[in-house]
Amino acid sequence: MIMKKMSLKTSIMTALLLCFGISFSNAQSKDEKRKKRPTFSELVEKMDENKDGKISLEEVKGPLKEHFTSIDTDEDGFMSEEEFKAMPKPKGRRERSN
């Protein structure tokens, strides 16, 4: 009887630790994916609908759309690679350098 209680407790503790470990591991990998800032080439590949090699206000999506006019410093209607690189990083986000 005592052995059964010990085995049951051990099994429950093992299962809880395993679940916690998996949850923690998944949370870390999601954070790492989210923190990586895309390159300009990746943005062009995803957003350039007319395949002209440029990103216009009509093509841009997400938070970049809200800030497009401040990013497009030369006001030509397109986001250049230089403008993208000069864009400030979002507040509260730090990229890790490994």
C-alpha cells in the first residue's frame, strides 16, 4: 500500500514536471521567433505584391503601415532599404546578440 502511494506521487510529480518543461520550452522558442526583426529582403519577399522590388503604402501590412509616413523619409511613396535600416526599433523590444 505504501509502495503504491509512493509510485502514484512519483508519477504525478514526473508528469507535472514534464508538462512544465514542455510549456517553458515552447514559450522560449515563440519569444525567440517573435523577437527576430525581419530583413528588408524578407519584407520585400512577403509584401511586394506587384513584384517591383519596392514596398509601397498599399502593399505594407501590420505595424509598419501605421508608421509608413514616418519611415518614408524621402516621401517618394516607397520604403527603401536605407529607410528600413534607419527606422527605430520598437520600444520594449530588445534583440539578442548571440
